[in-house]
Amino acid sequence: MIRSMTGYGAAERTTDEVRIAIEIRTVNNRSLKVSQRTPEGLGAAEVVIDRLVRERLTRGTVYVSLTVEPVGAAARAPLNREVLAAYWKDLARLREELGGGDGPPALEALLALPGVVGDEAVVLTGIKNLESLVKEAAREALDRLDAMREAEGQATAKDLAANLEEMGRRVAAVRRLAGAVIQEYRDRLRERVQALLEGVEMPADDATLAREVAFFAERSDINEELARLQSHLEQMRDLLGASEPVGRRLEFLAQEMSREANTIGAKSNDVQIAREVLPIKVAVDRLREQSQNIE
């Protein structure tokens, strides 16, 4: 199934200890690039998310934003009792040695010392099943992202099919016109030669005319280009129904179709064919633009 490279998906998970929210947004890119913004201390979660993304997506730039908020009792910063006790003993001993004031040091002052109160990373690492919750939320967000990309891909596939149908009609018209170009050139050439020789007792040389017509026919023959262009059209139609990612192949075929259309236009030497080739080129440009947004 054709899938767009642009999309968005989000999901949440909430427990008594934590609220997790993840957003995944994708945009066009020729290869796969994953950019994550996650809370400090959740390196393991980044690895999990990266693996899940790469299992599901093959092209595009992927922006992942993960929010993890402790709630309830889990939001309380942990107190490092061993560090606090060590500070307490050190300060009490120092007071005694210096002959300072009476009583133990104030706890409020000790709380500001380094290492007594844990930081956010310490809070997060203490939450139960955090990694599995992140994984669940990431999978749900990817499911929603996929649904959006598939919906956009179906719309793109319909537009691609319509473009291919139009191109097919134009190619068939060029093929019909190409068969008459040589005969028309022969007739015009003979008329021009006869007009030039009018009043001159010199017959037209049929052998010379035949060589000139043969040279023109060889120079303006577009049958091979038409055959290749028709083959590319059929391949592209087949790819629209493929189950695997086809964006790169569609881009390649569009590039080849553009090459054949340009060659046909340059070799045809016929106004009517040129009129048919122009909309073919326009359709190929649309195909190339659309294929750049297909996974």
C-alpha cells in the first residue's frame, strides 16, 4: 500500500506514578533520519523508541518528542539519607572542633548541599515499568502515524493513477501520429523539390528523395522511446498496488520517464506530436513531485 512520508501520531500513558506523552511527526527525506527529544536520564528509552521507529518506517525525517512527568508521591525528589547523614556528622564534628554554637546544624541548610536531594533523572529511574510504558505509548503513536500516512498515501495513489491514465492516452496519441510523420515528410519534400524545379527541364531524382526520407526517418524515429515510456508507465501502475515501500522506485521511474519524454520531443520534428508531448512532461513532473513524498 502506498504510504505518504508526512504524518503525525501521538499517545499517552498515565499511572499512579507517572504521565507519559509521546508525539511522532514525519516529513520528507530520501533516507530515514530519527531525531528525538527526551528527558535527561532516559537514554534507554531513546534506544527503544529508535528501534521501534526503524522497524516501522523506511524513509523520512522522524521527529520524536517524549514527555515524562512523575505524579503523586513519585514526583517527590528522593532524599539521599546517607549523604545527608555524612554532612550532618561532618558539620557537627567541625562545630565541636571550632567551639561553635550549641546544637546540631539546621537541616534546611543541609538540603541545599550537593547530592542531598536527587535530580529529575533520579526520580524517573525510580518509576516502575517506565520503559514498558514508553514502549506502549510509542507503538500506539506509530499506529496513528501509520494510519495518517496510509490515508494520505491512498489519496496520492489515486492522483498518481489519474496522471498515469492521462499519460497513457497521450502516449497512444503520439504513437498514432508517429506513423504518419514519415509519409507527411515525404510528401512535403517532394512538393518542395517539384516547386523548385518548376520550369526547369530536370526531373526529380527519386533515389535522392528516398535517401533523404530514410535519413529523416532514422533521425526522427521515436519507437524505442515510446516503447520504454510505455514500459515505465506499466511498471508504475504495478507499483501502486505493491505492499512494500516503493517511493525510491517511483522516483527512479519518473526520472526515466522524463528522459524519454524529452527525447521524444526533441526527435519528433512534428507540431502535433510536440503538442502531445508537452502535457506528458507536465504529468511526469507531477509524478516526480508526488513520488518524493512516498515512502
